[in-house]
Amino acid sequence: MPMVEIARFHGPVEADLARARLDAAGIEALLLDHNLSSAFGGAMMPSRLMVLDEDEDEARALLADVHG
């Protein structure tokens, strides 16, 4: 199933919290480039939060409630 990027984070803690919020809502999500981002404090490459394309709208709405 195709995945789409819904957010980028330069802070590893913020990225982990966003992924955990989606997970708690039953939305499968993963962070790409997260280890590299964490190693360099997000300065070189942000963490990319990915979800299944079918979950994109719901995931964006959940994150908008927190960040929006």
C-alpha cells in the first residue's frame, strides 16, 4: 500500500509524539530518516512522518487538533 508524507519535524521528540498520537488513534505511521535526524538534532535532515494514503485525511486532522 502506498504511503504519503504528512509532516516533517526537525525535533525528534516532536516527531515521536506525533507518531504516538496517530498510533493511539489506530493509524499506522512510521518515521523515515528519524535516526539520522535524531543523531544530528534535526539540523541536517528532518524526520518525515508517513501514513497509508487511505489514512491521510484522518491523520492530518488529528495532528491539526494538536498543532493547529
